[in-house]
Amino acid sequence: MPYSPVCTFGRYNETPRRQMRPETVDQQPAYLGVDVGSVTTKFAVLNERDEIIASLYTRTLGRPITAIQDGLRQIEQQIPPDLVVRGVGTTGSARQLSGVIVGADVVKNEITAHAVGAAHFVPGVQTILEIGGQDSKIIILHDGVVTDFAMNTVCAAGTGSFLDQQASRLNLCIEDFGPLALQSQSPVRIAGRCTVFAESDMIHKQQMGHQVEDILYGLCQALARNYLNNVGLGKDIRSPVVFQGGVAANAGMVRAFEQALETEVIVPPHYEVMGAIGAAILAHERLARDGGETQFRGFGLTEVAYQSSSFECNGCSNRCEVVVIKMAGETIARWGGRCGKWEL
């Protein structure tokens, strides 16, 4: 079976040990959450009371394994030396990959992880608006249980990557986008259903002489409308409403949602790493309920070489692409086949 070229990440020294941290008499247990998305990778470390000890929000840059290793290296520098990871949870679009790399005890989808994280900071939350780098989702909860959700992974309109692109085109830092949009006195109407149409409409409004802040806030309003008319279509949106994900940093988007929904929109603490927080809480609950030792491979995995490759199975007409992950030359995971034949 032909294999695709192998890509190697990191450097190999030795197989990682459990913690790679000095043993102390008074070890403090902690729980790690990892959320690897297409654009960003997020980490959160919680203590026994599920309080944030450390967090990290970084770019994936198309290299999730490298992002995980670099992120863990930075997280290790943030936490006290007497802290020992007792459980790990992973989520995000690359949750399977990250779960294999770090040795996860829990691997959960983004819906569950974001709901758990939001409920932790805003008890009684009923609606979660989440917009990330390249997708968006809405989650509906009743009595703390997810009852409905929707995701948009097809169009990038309104996502972080689109807002980054528009800020760059206007020669603005993305951090200045929201504050400048809030200065708008007469927002213009922008077509927000499609990234191409939105950008064309923005250029047209600029050529007509409209102020940049009015165009920016008009875009925020358009994207909020697009989100509610597509992702939120038919959903029972009730307060409290929580807005999380990287785009929640944009104050213009927060106000646009508040105007469209005619209610307060809460941006919780650590909104940008809420999925990682939820994954860490789920890992904590799992280990507390079932007991046993964590599968965490330890911080030493930052120095280990991982190889990813794939091949096409010709066992049937499905022709599945099977992904293979190796650590120091040993296969540690395979997935992608529909029949389960290649799963370890």
C-alpha cells in the first residue's frame, strides 16, 4: 500500500514520561484542556477547584502537532513546579489528533466542551454564540443540558479569518477593529451573506466617501444578521446569552448582537479559550468519577518526533484515506477507515 511522504515534527530524544516534572511531597493536582482548531490552538490548566491557573491562545499555522508541542512548552513555563497534571481533555476540529499526541483521558466535540465551559462561568446560560477562526456555531441549553445546536463550516463570512482579512485590507490592527467600529455615528448597510459580496460592498461604500468607522460597524451589523439568519435560524434564543470564541474580543460584534437580539450579550472571562476550559473540566469529572491514572504523556512530548502519513485502503470500493500517526517510529494511532479495520 503506497504511503504518502512522511512529515516529521519536533525532535526525538526519548519516549515521554508521565510528567517530566520534579516530584514533590505536596503535589498540586491540575487538569489540562487542549482545543486545536484550524486557525488557533488553545490551552487551559485548571486546579482542583476548576479555577484557571494558566492559559494560552496561539496560532495553529497549519501545523497542529507543532502548535501542540510549542504550546505545551509555553504552558509548562507558566505553571508552578509542584503542579502535576492528573487529567487531560481535548476538543476542536483536531481533537483526535491532539488526543493521541498528548495522551488524552477525554476527547469531546466542540459543542459539549463549549457548553461546559460557558456553564461554568455563567450558570443558567441558555444560548451560546461561538465564532472562531473559520467556523461558527450556536448552542441552546435548557436546565444546563444541550438541547439544540447548529454549525456553519461552509462559509467564512463573519469568522475571525474574514475579520482579520478586512482589517488588514484597511491597514488596521485587528485589535483596533472593535473600538473603531463603536465610534460609528451613521453605520452603512453592508451585504453580509457572502465574504465576496461583503468585501465588494465595503469597497463600494469606501469609494462613495463613507467613514471607515461607519463601514466597520455596518459590517458588524451585517455579520450579526447573517449569523442569526443562518446559524441561528429557527433556534429558540433566550437569555442569558453568552458570546465566546476569538471574535468575542470584537466590541463592535458584541454591540451588533445586542442590538439584533435586544438583550445583553455576556462575554465571559477567558472567552477565547472556553473550549479548552470545558475539555479540562470534563477530564476532571471523568477522573474523579472513574479514578485511575491519567494517560497524559507528559511535558516531555515537546521533544519527541511525531510523524504523520496516510494511505488509501483498497480493501473495498470506499477507498478510505487512512491517517497514520507514529511516535519515534512506532505507530500509536490510525483512523479514517469507515469499517474500523485499521483502528488501533
